[in-house]
Amino acid sequence: MVKRPQLVLPTVVYPDVLGLLTIDHRKVQVLFAEFQAKRGRLRIHEKFELVRKVCAELLVHFAVEEGIFYPAVRQQIHDGALMDEAWDQHDSAKSLIILLGKIPPDEPMFDAKVRALAEQVEHHIQDEEAVMFPKVLVSDIDLVVLGRELLEAKNGMRARLGMPIEEIADEHFPGEDTYMSSSHARHAAARMREI
Ligand SMILES: [Fe+2]
């Protein structure tokens, strides 16, 4: 019998900057999937609450990327086009979020715009995880130090917005960069060096 290849996902949480941003990505993907799966059955206020939650998560995510992550990346990887594209994607997503705030959630246009936002965010996630993050991984950026800075800024913003604080305790930050020591990361780094 032919054995099918299996997709092996890393099971370790990497609480460095790339790990933290990846956790954000998964969080919003889950919320969008929940919206898609339940939207026919949700009451209007439940639908609104779900979309409000995903938009708040996205705005915090974009803010820390723009304020902390992107400036560090721009300085190190010298790829202006990639960074400009990332900013454009943020602007498009933020425009959709502003638009959503003006559409009553019981209108069909509301669902259409949520789906457009989900697609836009999926592009953002693919571009970062497939292109930007591997470049960051082989750069001189200290992923753990930047991760701490990012987490502090996120928690400050989340507190101001009345969102729960993300509890990743100090002791969970690795002494050394465990992301680099994972086979997944080593493979990504090796591929980047070949380019
Ligand atoms: Fe991101």
C-alpha cells in the first residue's frame, strides 16, 4: 500500500516574535472560520460580537507589526518592495474594518465584507509566513528580545481596549532561540541560504 505523505505541523509554541505573530494569525483564522461556519445560525448581536472581536485582534496585531516588527525587519532584510506590500495589505484590511463599522450586521453586505476581510488577511498571513518570516529567521534580529517588546506593547494596547492580557510568562521565553533549533525552522533557514 502506498503511504501518503502527511503534513507534519510543529507542535511546540515558540514564544519569540515570529511565534507570537504566528499565534495571532492562527487566532484570527479560527475566528474567521467560526464566523463562516456559524454565520447562518448566529443572532445579530452574536455575529456583531464575533466580528468585533476579530477586528480588535487584527488592529492590535497590525499596530505592533507596524510599530515594532516592520521597522526592525526593514532595517535588517533590505527588501523595500516586500515591506511596502505588507503596509499596503494592512491599509486594505484597515479600510475594510472601517467600512464594516458603518454597515449594519443584518445586511448581506456585512457578511460579504467580512469574507473580503478574511481573504485579505489570508494574503497577509501567507506573505508573512512564506516569505517575510523565513528572511527574518536568518537575519541578525534578536527574535526573543523583539518578542518581549512586542508582547509588552500588545498587552498595553489590549489593556486599553479592555481585551484580556496574553499570559505568556517570562519563564516561557526560551533561554536560546528554540525556533531555530526546530527542524521546521532549520529547514526554512537552509532554504533561505540557498536563495
Ligand atoms: Fe501578521
